[in-house]
Amino acid sequence: ITSRLPDVGTTIFTTMSALAVQHQAVNLGQGFPDFGCDPALTAAVTQAMQQGHNQYPPMAGVAALREAVAHKIHTLYGHAYDAVTEITITAGATQALLTAILAATQPGDEVIVLDPCYDSYVPAIQMAGATAVRVPLTPGSFRPDFARIAAAITVRTRMLVINSPHNPSGTVWTEAEMLQLQELLAPTNVLLLSDEVYEHMVFDGKPHLSASRYPALAARSFVVSSFGKTFHVTGWKVGTVAAPAALMAEFRKIHQFNVFTVNTPMQVGLAQYLQNPQPYVQLPAFYQAKRDAFRAGLAKTRLKPMDCSGTYFQTVDISAVSTQSEAAFCEWLTQEIGVAAIPTSAFYGDGFDQGMVRFCFAKQEQTLQQALERLQKL
Ligand code: PMP
Ligand code: GLN
């Protein structure tokens, strides 16, 4: 057959995790926690199965879960989505992103992504037959460059994908930037796909600035999140998308024939768990403590930590330690030092190499300490 995705190979996350296993390295590469979730959550899912919630749920998701999601968004971000027509439960954020792109674009349309970006966006755009237009974030700071985004908008631009808190850099968009985005898009028909999977990992007392907070953005947005990140269950693959009813109607046409529905007991269990008062409220402090401990350890190495205002990723500047490419450095670090990391160049279309690699700090204290002891030998 002729490949639909001729340029796609194994993802960098799979590659680095395999290399970490092979060399018994501490795996700070692929983003996933090495600790469990709240036992009350697994108990809720187990109970859902035992109570017989094992057949197809409604196409858009279990009603109680959609209501809990709508309630959360209203409480935290002030936007009232209709749980019946404006919230859908997906098989992780990955399926939500693909389905939103398939729903919104026609072959030949352009979708702008901001490099470095998560690795599923561009293949999803290609699967839709649309064209990805890669606009770089400002090198070094990873801030959005509105002049460059504006210059990339053409009559064919159908969608812009943003991601704050940002994987891989750990940066978070400011209020001024969100308002500037709202202003930039106001005279256009460009839709916004806002990947907010790290919405509950924003540090230093700052709020998460969801696109749903800004009425003119919410009116043109698909807002995507993931329970995998929020509740330490990346393997469950349950995500959410919120969008105005007209956009959601098109989303569901694709969703219906893409997955039809998402597993029932996880949804019932999550809905039950979300009845607890704000179970995500501890998350920023929980991850901030890990970030602070990891950064304190990095201060004793020759790696220079960059800004980390959100996510569970810490990028570091490797220039004092290595003149190799980021990818070669990550391989060497895994094999010789015993710590796996991800090259940020893997998130760029052109492999732009600025001497920065990403560590995941969603790890137990002892895992982070073991990695730091090894990194201190650099
Ligand atoms: N977007 C970003 C920015 C991510 O980091 C991830 C997880 N790696 C996803 C989407 C996918 O989330 P999920 O595992 O829920 O599909
Ligand atoms: N989102 C995770 C990361 O950025 C990895 C998910 C995956 O392996 N596709 O590390």
C-alpha cells in the first residue's frame, strides 16, 4: 500500500523508553508517573465493573461524567458548557485532537501548529488531508511570536493548535498572550484547538488560563484535556473535549464512526470520583514540590534548568556539558550515565537543535534522587 504517513516512524517516547530498559537507566524520558493513582479511584472503577457497567455507554460519554466535566469547567474557568451537547468523552486526548482536526478541516485546508509541538498534531493533520503550517515559538523562551503567527494565516487557514501548559518546554501562556490571541483571531474564521492536558499542573499559585475563560476564544475552540495526566492513569486513555454545540455536532459525527464510544467502567468510576470536592486541587502543590526538588538537584549539576511554570516536564540547557546534538546526547546519557531524557529537537518539524533536553519529573522522590546523583557526575 501507499503509506498515508510516509515520514512517520516509531515515536521518540517509545524509542527512549526501550533504550532506558535496555541500559537499565532511570527513565525520565517518556512522560508518565512511576507511582500509582488514588486507591479510591481504582475502587470506584472496580465497583463500576462489579455493578455491571460493562456495556456500551451513550455515544458522547456517560452522562454523569459529562456533567462533572461541565461543572468543573464552570467552577474553574467560568464558562457554562451544556453537558448534553457540548462535552464529549474520548479515548484519551490523542483521539480528541485527531477527531477535532478531522471534523474541522477539508483536504487542502491549512492548520497552524507552534513548534516545538506534541508529536501527534502533524500526523493528525496529514491524516485529515490538510496541510500543517509550522510556526516556531521564540527560540530559547518558547513564547508565542504573534507577528509570525499572523503572517502564517492565509485564506486557507482553518485552525490553530495551541498547548499551554506546554509540552515539552513547561512554559505557560500569560493573560496578555491569551488576550493577544483573542484579538488576533477576532477578524478571522480560524478555529482554535486548545490542548490543555496539563491544565491541573500550573505552579507558583498561578491560575490555568484555559481558552474557555475567554468568551471570544471559547466560541471558536475545541478544548481538550486528559484524565490520564490529572489522575496519574496515563494507561486508561480517557480524555475530554468541550466545544460550542455546532462544532461539537460535527465532532461527534466523526467520533461516532471512529471509536463510537469509550470504555464504560472507567467513565462511571471517574464520574463517581469527581463527586469528591475538587480531587484535582492538590495537584499543583504535589507536582510543584517535585519540580522544586528536581530543580534544587539540577542546580548542583552543569545542566541549566529553563523556566518551568507548568506540566511535569523540566527542560535543561546542555551546552555547558555537551556539544553533541540533543539526540546524540540523550542516547549517550541513557547508555553511559544511566538517565533517559527526550531531545526537544524531536518536537520540531525541521529538527531544530538548540541544545535543550526534556526530563519528566512525574516520579517518586527516590527515582528523582537516583537520577540526580547520576547527573551530578556530568
Ligand atoms: N497532548 C499533549 C501535549 C501530551 O503531552 C499528551 C500526552 N503525552 C497528549 C496530548 C495525549 O494525551 P492522552 O494520553 O490522554 O492521549
Ligand atoms: N505525552 C507523553 C510525553 O510527552 C508521551 C506519550 C506517548 O508516549 N505518546 O512524554
